[in-house]
Amino acid sequence: MPHAWTPVAGGLSIAVRVTPRGGRDAIEGLGHDADTRPHLKLRVAAAPVDGDANDAVEKLVAKWLGVPRSHVEVTAGLTLRLKRVLVDGDPVQLARRAQAKLLETTA
């Protein structure tokens, strides 16, 4: 199964596709872009105004992976639906946790 994340020095880089004003905050599973690259599908209640949706994405990913909010940052795609999120920590442990959480989401 392809992953939406890539281990990097000091953490995990995760590709996400965000639906702002989605009514609730949730990670809805794995999706693929037009080039079949995988990403996590996220929905946040916040509007894409003044960085509110990006803040909601960071909080949601932190909660999903069980890490402090300060360890998560949107690093690319600040004004786009397709974003890159960096999570600080042990990349192997974070990847295992992400895989387990993704299996829970799709079960």
C-alpha cells in the first residue's frame, strides 16, 4: 500500500488534501491526486481565512498522531488544498503510528 507520508530527518512529512468548511474536523482516509500520488484526506470545519484552516489541520494531525501541537507544521501549500505537513519526532515511530491510525480509519 502506498503511503501519504515520507520519513525525513527528525520527523515525518505527510501529504494532505484539505476540505475547508467541511462541517467537522476529521481524517477520512487515503486519497490519490491526478498523478496517483497518495495523500491523507482531511476535512476541517474552519474556513480558509487568516490561516484558520491551516491551524485546524495542524491541530487535527497532532491529535491523530498523539503528538503535541507544537510538533506539527504546514510547510507547503499554505493557500492550496494539497498541503505538506511536517511532524517532528522519531520518523519510524511516527510512520508506524500513522499506518495504524490509517487502518483504524478505513476499518
